[in-house]
Amino acid sequence: MRFASRLAAVGFAALMCWTAGASAQQPPPPQYPPPQREPTPYTYGPDELVGAGHKFFGNVSRGLASVIERAVSQWGLPNGYVLGEEGSGAFVAGLRYGEGTLYTKNAGDLRVYWQGPSVGFDWGGDGARTMTLVYNLPSTQAIYQRFVGIDGSAYIVGGFGMTALTSNNIVLVPIRSGIGLRLGANVGYLKYTPRATWNPF
């Protein structure tokens, strides 16, 4: 996979930078906003999300419906979602890079890229298609910022893992599937940008 191969070329230097500065850069734990339970013309229901996910993940989407049901029960109804591809690899400290498209009902679609370190108990590298549910997004441009959270597999079923990150009342819930699915708690952040960059900071 292209992300994993690129990551191998730049990983060592970036890992050294992150290891040296991780303690100073780690923000305080996030405060999650209350979930949006009531459907609106701008939110996505479970059936819509499962349908989009099945088309995207294809024949590996056996556990997708269960993960989406868990996300909706915990976080409510999103007003956007990102479909994309990412690669990462770590043991104790690592990096994650991805690219995809943000879909909304009332503000069009937007190309997005994300980068960031993770620190925790990780195994190996992964190449994964990723569906990220987006909550409380006030505008599409608002996704271009840093999101912090417990980036580990909080819930795993059928080869899918669900995690959560937040910033400025916006919540992202990445749903991942692929080689090297995370089995531990990765404490870090993801930075969303309008252009691809190899700088995770």
C-alpha cells in the first residue's frame, strides 16, 4: 500500500522527533459534547451509513453494521462522514497518514488529508480503508484542525475497530479495517489538512 511504503521511508526521523517532544505536546484529555439523537435533514441515519460503508468496504464489511450501531448509540447521528485510506505503523510510538473525502448533505464534498503520531501499545503497521463519522461539524472547513483522543480500538467486531477524537466540540469516530488492526490504546492526535504533508506536527 502506498501509505505504508512511504511511511517506512520517513518513519525513523519523524519518530525520533515525536519521541523527544511527545510529553510537551500532549494536550489535556478532551471533553466530549452530548450526542445528537434527533434526526435532522443534515444528519445521517444508521441505514445511510451502513449503505455507504458497504459500498466502500465491499466484501469485508461483515461487522460494519454492528460497529455503526455502537457508534450511533454512543455518539448519536453524524452530520458528515469521511471515506478514505490510511497507513500507520508503530511499536510504542508511531505515525499515521491518510487521505479521503468528507461527505455532507448540505455543504458538498471536500478532499481531506490527515497525519499524526500515536503513542501506546501498538503492533506492526496497517493499511486500512477508513470510514470516519463526523459530529457537530459547523462547516466543512472546520475539519482542518487537530483532534485529540484515545485513539485505540475501543470496540472491535468482525475485523472493525472504532475509536474517538475531539476538538472544539467536533467529534470524529474513525472506523477502521485492515491489516494490523489496533488492539491497544493509542494516545495521540490526528491533524486534518487541505493538502498532503508528511509533517505530523
